[in-house]
Amino acid sequence: MRCGRAGRRSRAPWPGASTRAGRARELLARGLARQRLVAIEKDPALCRLLRLRFPEATVLRGDVAELVALLAAAGAGRAGTLVSGLPLLGMPRQGRRRVLEQIAACLGPGGAFVQFTYSPLPPVSRAACAAFGWSGRRVAWVPWNLPPAAVWVYTVNEASLTTEA
């Protein structure tokens, strides 16, 4: 599996998939092939529902804190883009750190982590961005949504990857 921006060979994991089918439909509308969508959901009933709604996608049941192992077991490898609706700001600090470490391990040069959040605060701290070699920016803010929603995109700084090697 190739690292970098979502290309023809990379996949787009979707941790915490839940029943938010709108996010999957948005990815598909932007040109992602259904076979490249990998949804990760912890709840068995929601996994069954996702498999019904997206039969061509890979639906993995598991904890996103084990994202690297889940993707490896499914033969999915690294991701070009990872889209998440996980409640990062509501997680305990150690749990959030573990999830972010897993996400960072799945992204290569030019990779992107897209996070939906219901907070005006960035879901990933500046310190975490620095630690993972990410640059982040809010790309959307929807104040009339209840609660207000934001979309953040974090990209892997290619320079940070060359200094680690």
C-alpha cells in the first residue's frame, strides 16, 4: 500500500464510523472508490448496519486505539487520508494520545487526517501537532449546527518525516 495523498491504491479509513453515513457518502462523492473505504466501528450492531449500507467497503469491528493492527490484519496498510468523527476532546488524555499515535503511524508523507468536531477548540493540540509533525487548520465552521461543528485537516509535514529516518 502506498503512502501519501489518497491515490488509486491507498485507502481511506474512517474510525468511529457510527451511522454517520453522510461522511462516507461525501468521501464517495469526491471520487473515493467504494472498495477503498475502510470503516472502523466498535459496536457490533453498527458494524452490521454499515456492512448493509456500504457492502463494497471494508468494515472492521474494533477499537481505533488499535488502528495499526486492525488495518494490518485487513491488509489495508497505510492510509492516504483518514477521516474521523471520534470525540477526541471528550476522551481521557492518555486515550486521546493513543488514538493520535495510531493515526500518525498510519499516515505517510503528504497524508491527511480530517477530524469533525463539535467544539470551537482544535481537536489536536499544538504540542501534539509538533510531536507528530503535523500542520493543522480549520477548513469549515458551521455555527448554525446544534451543537456548532468544525472540520479540521491535519497534514503530515514531509520535512518531519525525513528528520526521523
